[in-house]
Amino acid sequence: MYDQLFRDIVLGVKDENMQDMYEFCEKQYRTNPREQSFLKTLKQKYSSHPPVWWYSQESFLYRMLNKALRTHQYDILYLLRVFIRHLHEQISVQQKKESIDQKKLFRGQGMDKADFDRIRMNANGLLCISNFLSTSADREIGLHFAREALHDRKKVSVLLEITIDKNTVVPVANIADLSAYKTEQEWLFSMGAVFRIGSLECLPDGIWIIPLTLTNDQDEQLSALREHFKKSMADRNVCLNFAKLMHQLAAWRKSEYFYLMALETETTWQRRSVLFNNLALTKGELGQYREALAYYHKSLELKGAEESDSATDRATTYNNIATLYYKQKKMDRAIEYFQKAIEACNAQGNNNEELVATLHVNIATILDDQGKYEEALEKCEESLKIRIKLFPAIHPSLASTYGTIANTMHHMGSYAKAIEYAQKALDIDRQALPPDHPQTLLHMNNLEVFKQQQSD
């Protein structure tokens, strides 16, 4: 899902400036004369050739791009954003020129054993390939590359046999006439293609055949969540969209990096105020509480200087300051700012339901710490009602609320209920968040603790 959100952001990029990409590549390859020569030609003659031609060159460009896509190096992908969009758009245009009922394509390669085992154990499941994928219409060319991989003991030699048809949504096209190498009958898939895995077969020479069918199948709940996030990542400032994506992934340093970049181009007090607030959130997650508080006060200063300031905006910042004090165990200050947030919210008529839900669950955490468990549960239930109404079924905020309920149940000694709600939280996390996300790890640990204490 996050690969698709990234694609949505990049395809919404409007600018054509590739200068920051060139400058980055210049630094990366300053000691490599061959790549420096390619980069010089790229800068001088980019518009003279189609993006596919540049991509198919034996150079750093396709390697850097696909490595960044596979390993989610979003800072590098940001620099490559214009080229990525150009390449995707050309594949889309080329696809429309093709008339395909059904076709098989092939790719031979060496695959890491761990990746191979995951595919073999997931027959009939889905495989998402985040990078651009080169294939050939000639099976023998695919087998040639697969045989070359037989010599690498650290890899499993595989031949991907990919079936596509006329209903294909993900861009894939015959690029033989556009490629720098016209003899390989090359077809190129754009980033984010999703395949259905068939039954694997091992040939006598040790090459594994992996049948894949390009599919448009998508999990309905994930699609709903993606659409929900997509709306918040469609700002005119592409750096802000990248920052929000990093924030959602809990990649706090990258989030800070993109928020600061976004701040450089914003001049209105409203947008700068929001960015200061978001930077403060990021600093808080990094444990840099003094810097976080300074950013919050910058945000409040901008809001306080304007007559058109929204009480809801102030309430949001007050809530965030309260949360920051709570993390530092400064309970009196936390309660003070939660009260300010409630007052500002009431002044606006409680019309921001998302904020009201957040306040309920945050206050529930305070009540839980005070041993007021029944009141804490009431606040959680109020938050849950709102969030169920506002959010898709697997939104991480629902998992957060279930996790808070689980903690309170645990403190009350209701281990069965604590386990039930902790499991609900973790089930959502596993669908909606990466496996190494802090919230996923927290809920996983809590569930194990609750189970252990129930059995003791």
C-alpha cells in the first residue's frame, strides 16, 4: 500500500526541474569517469531521447532507481521524482499502442533465498514488485539469464513466467523500439505491479519456474485505507506529501527532512503554522522534547497573531503539547494543556470530530494512570465510536484505541479482555503498517506480556 501511495505522490508531481537529481548524481559518481561521462550526456541531451532509452542504458540510472524503490530510499526517490514520472508516463503511452489478448513474458535472475522461500510458501498469494521490472517476450533470453545465476551459490536461479492480458491496469509495454538494446524483445513493467503466484516447478538443471499472473486484485480494506491516506497526501507542495508519507511510516528523521524542505517554500502563516506543528510532532517522536516545544510555540505564535485563527487549530497544538508533556511524565502540565485543548475545541463547537476522538483517547491514558479505569474506558469508547465512523476499518488510529483499551483492561486484571483488544490492535497493525513499525512492535509486545501474565 505504501508503495502505491508513493506512486500516487510521484505521479502528481508537476515540476520538470531535474537539477537536484543531476547535482546528487554528480556527488555520487564524482570519482567514476565512466558514469561522469554518462551524466554529462544525460544533462545535455535528456530531451533528445525518450526516458525508456535512458533507463535501458548500462549506467547508474536504472540501478540507482530500482535499488531506491526496492529499499524505500525516499530521499533519493524524491530527487529522481521527475524522471520516475516521465518513465511511468511513457510506459503508459506505449501500452495504449499495444493490442494484447494474452501474452507471456519472461525474466531470468538470481533471487535471494529468503525472498524465494517467501514466494514458495505463498502459492496463490500476491507478490508486489516495487521497482520497474524488465522482462523479455523470448523465453530463451529469460533462461539465459537464469542459467547465469546458477553459478552463484548464494542465490536461487529462477525464471519468472508472467502472464498478462488486455485487462491489465498496471502499465506494461513493449519497449524494444525505444530501448538502447533492441535485440532482447524487452517489455517493461512500471513500479508497483502486483502478481498472483502460481505453483512453482523445478527444472532438471535446477532452475525454478515461478508462474506469475499480473492481477488487478486488491484487498478492499487496504484500498479504502489507501484512498483515505491519498487524500491527505495530495498537497501542491510535494515535499509536504513526502513528509506525510514518512510520518505515517514512522520514519521520523526523513519526515523531519521533508517538513523542513516544505517549510522553505511556504510563506503564508497558516501553512507555516501547520508545518511547525508537524515538525514538533516529529521532534517529539525523536525524543527531542525541547526542540519540539519550541516548534509548538512557534506554531501558536503564528496562530495567535492572526484574527482569523481557528480555535480548532489551537486545540490541535494544545493537544500535541499535552502529549509531549505526558511523554516526559509531567502530568500536571499535560492535564493543563489537555484542558486548554478541550476549551478551544468547545469554543469551536466540537466540529472537528477527528480531534475530539484524539482528545478522548489521550485523556483516557491520563485517567488510566490515575487508576480511574471505568472513566478511562468510557473515554475510549467515545473515541472508538467517532473513529469507526470516520476511518476505514483498518486505520492505525483504531488499532491505537484498541491498544489503549487493552492496557486499561490489563490494569484492571481483566486479562482475557486485555488479550482480546490487544489482538484486535495487532490484527489491524499487521494489515495497515509495516512489520517493524513502532506501533506494531508495541502492540505485539503488549500481547505477549498479557498472555504470559494470564498463564502465570
